[in-house]
Amino acid sequence: MSIRIDTDRLMARIFELGKIGGLPNGGCKRLALSEEDKAGRALVTGWFQALGLEVHSDVIGNTWAIRPNRFGHTERPVVMGSHIDTVGTGGLYDGNLGVLAGLEVIESLIDAGVETERPVAVAFFTNEEGARFQPDMMGSGVAQGELDLAEMLASVGIDGMSVSEALDAIDARGDEPVGALTPSAYVELHIEQGPVLEAEDLDIGVVTGVQGISWSEFTISGQACHAGTTPMAMRHDAGIVAVGIALEARAIAQEFGTPQVATVGRMHFAPDLVNVVPEEARLTVDLRNTSEEVLKKAEARLFAKAEALAEAEGCTIRRQSLARFAPVAFDPDLVESVAQGAAELGFKSRRMPSGAGHDAQMFAPHCPSAMIFVPSKEGISHNIHEYTAPDQIAKGVALLAKVVVAQAGPEQPKDQRERATAQGATS
Ligand code: HGY
Ligand code: MN
Ligand code: MN
């Protein structure tokens, strides 16, 4: 049984969606629950509806579209999902590829008249990025009971609006309850967002799991004073404590070595004036490691250093956890079927963990879940120059189709079934 993926149709949709929130020099900014996200949701949901799929949306705006199985049933679908929200310097492929590839697989099944034993669905989840509202993987985490709905609705974004207010602002709150989407299996196609596949000249990443993620925001309070008249020994400089924490984060990554990574993505001083010693400083630190034990060690060292730096400067310090996810392993059998499928299609592949967080990690504790990576040019992502070539995308979608149809149990195309029935009737 083979279906024909229409890569041109898929690329056209990627570029059309990419225009929503499009940035002047390429890429797009479609922050979760923004007006741009509203427009993106409308476009993609319109494509779901145009295929006659059964579209659902839940209380935090997760949206999925189901193609019933050959008996018209829609329970426990095989789900292909990802996200259509982006970071502020977003590319066209992070998340968007996985959603539109899922749509393409379903449309190719319809074109080929192939029905399946299990229902098949495509989904996009609210606020996977965590750029505006923390934590990331918020919608899928709520959908799978990994994150608390009330807590997430109350999460206040970097612009001061809560998730609940933002959902209402773009009318994205659906009526399905948490847990309404119960996949029999979950498969996500995603760009690698790192340099490995390109460096090793490979077509496919067979993703074994997702590394642990720890996001913290530190708020340091010191004392504003005159930059010129205040002797150094008298200062309580919140800014220098923040800088010390940032340097410690980098030192941890350097001393622990790969796969430990550390990022200070946000840092702000108040009153943020050239001649005033900062009275307040805020910064975020993103720590990740494939080992939970090592990630905990990195956290312990950073948090202790932060306290010591604040004390030495006569400042107070507060830490808020913005996200904390332990490493996740995907289903070994489903991972094997991805590897097997790649080999059967003649694609060069390797097993690898994911450095980035993904919606798939929220499904992994609840149903067989796996991911497929395609290469990222120069390993760049969360950058407007993010790029994956159409022929590389075509391989990823072909493998997604193969794995998903195997999971969904392909039925013979209708005309073959009718012929078989007709022969049965005459013999
Ligand atoms: O932060 C991440 O890994 C993902 O992009 N949300
Ligand atoms: Mn992503
Ligand atoms: Mn991302």
C-alpha cells in the first residue's frame, strides 16, 4: 500500500503559514495566543475543515482534526502533532512542519482512497515555545495531565497578560475538556534544530528521547545609588549579582561538558540608567542535560552560587521555577519502527536525543510516542534563517506516513476492497 506525498502542496502551505507574522528579513514571529497566532490558527483549522476532518478544540486551545477509521470511528486516533506558535525570531519550520506534514499525510490518504483500521489525527498544541508564557509545552502538558490547567491559565506572560486573558482575547478557548485527546500513538516530525544530521550527512534523526529542562528566573534586589559618588564597598549592586550568575551558568556548562548546556536568554536591570547602580536585576537561566542526576547537580551548583553572590553583595534574591521537565525516553518499539522505516526507504539515519523540548515528551508517559528529525541547515533554529530543504522535508514526511500508516493499520484502497467483494459475490 503506498500513498503519494505531495511535497509541493506541503511547501506551499509552509510558506503560506509563514507569511502570518512574517518578519521583514524572513522568518516569522507568531507568539502563542497573539493576534498572529489567531490568524495562524484560523488558516490551519480552515485547512483541517476543508478536508472534512472532525475538528476539536479544548479548554486551553489545543486543536486537533480526526479522520475516522473505515468504520467511521474516531476514538484513540494515531496522532501527528506539533505546534504553530513560534519564538520572536522564529523560522518557518520549527513546529509548523510537524503540523502541516501531518495534514499532508492525511490528505494523501484521502487522495489515495486508503482507509485505516484506526482513526488518524493531526494536532497543534497551544504555547509549545514558552517564549511569551512559561513553561513551554504548556498546551500538550495540560492535555496529557502533566501540567495543571488552572495553574497554566493563571500563568502571566512577559507582557503582563495571563494565558486565560490571552485565550479569550483571540477567542481560542475550546469546549473539549482536558484529556479529550487520547492517542493510541503519537508521532511528531520536527526539524533537528542542531548541527548533527547535517554534519554527518544524514537524512533522518531517529529520536530516542528528550533531555531534561530547567528554567529559572532570578530576581535580585539591591540599592539604587549614585554611580559616581558611592564607594564600591558601600554598594548593593543587583546588576553585578546577575552578571555573576550568568558567568556561573556558562562555567557549569564548560566544566560539565556536553551534553550540559546553559543559556541566559533574558536579563533586565532597573532603573536601567547609565549613572544609577541597579536596585533590581532579573535574569532567566535555561539549563539542560540528558541526565536528570547531572541536571540536578547543575541546578544545585547554580542556585548555591546565586545565593552566595547575593549575600556577598548585600542583596536579596528570589528564584522562580519557570519550567522543569525530567528527561523523557520514547517508546522503544515505535522508535525501532522509525529506524526500520528509514532503512526500508533507503534513508541514512542515526539514533539521537533531542536537545529541544517538544510536545511529544508530554505524550510519552501516556501512549507510545516517537519523533522523526530532518536536518537543519548549519544547525540553526530559533532564528529567521532556519532552513530545511524540500527534498529533506520530503524524506521526513514519507517516513512519517510510513510509520503512522503502519500504526493505524492500512486498509486496502476502496476499489480493491470493492473488487474483492464483487469477486466474492460471483464465486
Ligand atoms: O525550549 C524548547 O526547547 C522548545 O523550543 N520549546
Ligand atoms: Mn518546536
Ligand atoms: Mn522551538
